[in-house]
Amino acid sequence: MLSSSLNLPFPAYLKRFHLSDSDYCNCGGIGTALHYATECILTVYCHMRKSALNFEQEWLKRVANNLVSRHKIRGIVKFISENRDLFRPP
């Protein structure tokens, strides 16, 4: 689910495809799906605990298979979609 949400207009991906000049979230972090799910202050209400880098792929699999995690991801995606102005680069 998290990897399928990578198609959303997160700043890092917009910049990657030259659709934006900045890859930063409004909070100052790099605006990736993982950033919004684990560390962005704008989505703190539904954060998930971040794994160690060497376990990131296993963490992504577990998140995708966990009903509560999928619900949190849907909440993040909905919040970002409804509040796009908050998530534009500074």
C-alpha cells in the first residue's frame, strides 16, 4: 500500500520528474511517502514507527499486510489530498 501510494504528488517525486523545483515538504523534510508516514510534523497524528534502514523492505511488507497500518496510510493520503496547500514546498 505504501509503495502504491508513491504515485501521489509528493514533492520528492514531483521534483524527480521535473514537475516541481523543490523536493521539500513544508515542514522542511524531504517529501517522500515514508517521510509523511513516519516523521512529518504535519501528519504526526498517524505516524508509524520507522524501521532501521537495513530492515526497510521488510518493514514495508509488514506495513502493507497490516490492517491498522493500511488504515493509517489511507488517512495520510486523504489528509494530504484535502490539504494540498499545507504540503507545498516552502
